[in-house]
Amino acid sequence: MRLNKRIEIFGLPGVGKTFITDNLIKTYPTIEAQIIPNRPATKRERLSDYPFYFRHWMLMHSARKEPHCHELFLRFKRIARRSTYIQSIQKGILAECGTLQPILEAFLFWENETNTPNWEALCKRYVHHHHFFLIADHLEKIVDREINRHPRRLPYPPDVVYKKYRQAQLFIEQLVQILPVTTFFISDYESLEILNSALQENIHKILSE
């Protein structure tokens, strides 16, 4: 039986996902897969929100008590809609439109430490494809840039944002142990060109298996 080949590019906000995606589109136009960008949800995908809420009603109930519940609901909607859409793709590169990215972003927004979702279970349920994860060890640079570029998306004091990013990085390092994730470590943006080459090589290997 031939398995579907779906690759999601995901990582912390500001790590370089859009840069990587744009370079894949420009540099490798003949890659043997559809590069799938983010796009508006269809009517069928919007209907998929409701079964998700029914299955995870405790999660949704807890989210209503969170300070940034609107942002959380947006992420949970994306998980539901994208999981339905992704199942229809046999071979493709999910450019910032996969299921793990909104789970990661919801993790960043969640604040109640005594009533947290089972993130690992969510990932195992809605993640069924290969992944490339970009871990940055220069979190201070990324956080400073994100605070300046998107102050509304990160409505916290800088020290809280740093703490959340560090927690999210540890969270994903744990996910690497339980999910089929290929991990790339980058130390600075000068390495992104090399990373692009490595990504292309590994993407071709996965898609041609």
C-alpha cells in the first residue's frame, strides 16, 4: 500500500517558515509535489469545526476561560479544518497550513497551568504526515523581532514572551520523540540558505520513497 507523502513546515513564529516556503517555491519549481499555501476555508471545512468541538468539548470549555480565548478558538478551528483538507492530499508540502502549527500556536497562548489540554494526544490524533521542524537557538532575536512586528499577536510583556517561547521549544523537542519529525537546528539566519538545500534534498528523498 502506497502511503501519502505530506510534509508540513512548522515552527515557532519568526523562525523562518515563510522564508523557507518562498525559497522552495522560487528555487525548486519542478519539485515533485504540490506546494500548498494557506488559504480561506471552504464551506465543507467550516462544517468540520463542529465535530471537533463535540469530541473536545472539555478543551473548548477550558479555552473559554482563557484570557486570549479568541486567538485560541482561531487555532482550534484551523486544526479541525486543516485535518479534513489534508486527508485529501496524497502528496504535498504544507506551507504554514498544516495541523501541528496551530497546535503549537495554541500552546503559546494557553495560560492556565492547572487546566491544560493534553497537547500530546491532540498531536497524535491530528498529525499524520512527515514534518520538518525548525528550532532556533537564538530565541532572543526572534522574540524581539516578533514583538516589534506583531505586538497584537503577542500581547504579553517581553519577559513573558521569552518564557513562552522557551516553553514551546521544550514542548516541541518532546514531540520530536513521539512524532515522525525530522528536526533541523539553525543557529543564525546565515544558515537558512544551507538549510534550504538540506530541506530540498530530504523532501526529494521522502517523496521519491
